[in-house]
Amino acid sequence: MTETLWEVLSSRTALRDRWIDVTAEAVRDARGNVLDPFYTLSYPDWVHVVAITPADELVLVRQYRHGVRAWLLELPAGGVDKDDVDPSIAGARELREETGYTAAEWRYVGAFSPNPATHRNRVHTVLALGATLTDITHHEAGEDITVELLPLARVLEGLADDLMHHGLHVSSLLLALKTAGRLDLRLKDAP
């Protein structure tokens, strides 16, 4: 199959504010079909922090998510600012602001697309080892956050029971634990 990019025939901003830029485009796909409008969403890049304490606990946040109208357990996370020279800097800031924790060691795990069909941003995952409570939290308007420490084994066991609802956070958690040498993701032979 030949890789042919879609041709953008026209483009306009449908909505822009401090969080999102929604673009409505008329595009021609690889088979010649015109899709109008085709919406794409531009957000700043995001960062997820997998922070592990010396007691082998995961630093998590519980916060209200209006889209699903529920309180969810998640990784500390946030936006990567334009001035951040590296996603680990954004991760350290978000961990400190949301939880009051800092970490002795930081490792960049990698990045992936949150939804390649419509989103243009990337999600970066960073691993924070030796996380300890050192500061007070600094929450922005709209951030109703409580901090929860859970044993790492309990979190992994709870993934199948919907302990963490956000698929991107689960992905970041598993990739970071693999990077830390704490999780083996090798395929096993069928029984």
C-alpha cells in the first residue's frame, strides 16, 4: 500500500482558547473522497508522571472529570509549557503542584499519540523514583484534587477491576514500570 497523505483543501479555526485549538478542514482522502468538515484538535503536549515512593507506593491523584461526571483515580499529569525544555521538567512541576511530592530520580520513558485520528499533540511519560512529600500543593481553578498513595501491587491488581479508568494513564503506568524494570511485558507461549 502506498502512503498518500490527505490533501488539505481549506482550513479554518472553529474554536481557540487557552486549552484547545479546534480546526475544521476540508480534506481529500487517498481515494479522492472530500470530507468537509474534518475536525482536528490541537492541545499542548501532555505529561504523565509515574511517581514511586521509597515504600513502593504509587503517588496518585483523585479528581473530578466533568466529561464523564465522575471522580477518577489518575497519575499526576498536566500540560507541557512552551518554555519547558524537556517533558521531565513539566512532569516535576505537575507532580509538585498537584501532590506536593518531588523525586530523587527522573527518567524519560517516551511519548505516544493520545488519539491519532483527531489529536495533534503527544503524551509524554516520565518516571519519578524516590518520590517524597516535600511541598504544599498548588491547584488551579477547576482542579479538585486529593492525593492517594497506593501500594504498587494493589494498583496493578486493580487495573482489571477498573481502579484507573483513563486508558492513557494505564498505558503510561505500564510503560514506566517496564522502564523501571518492575514489569515484564514479554509474550508467553500459549498453554
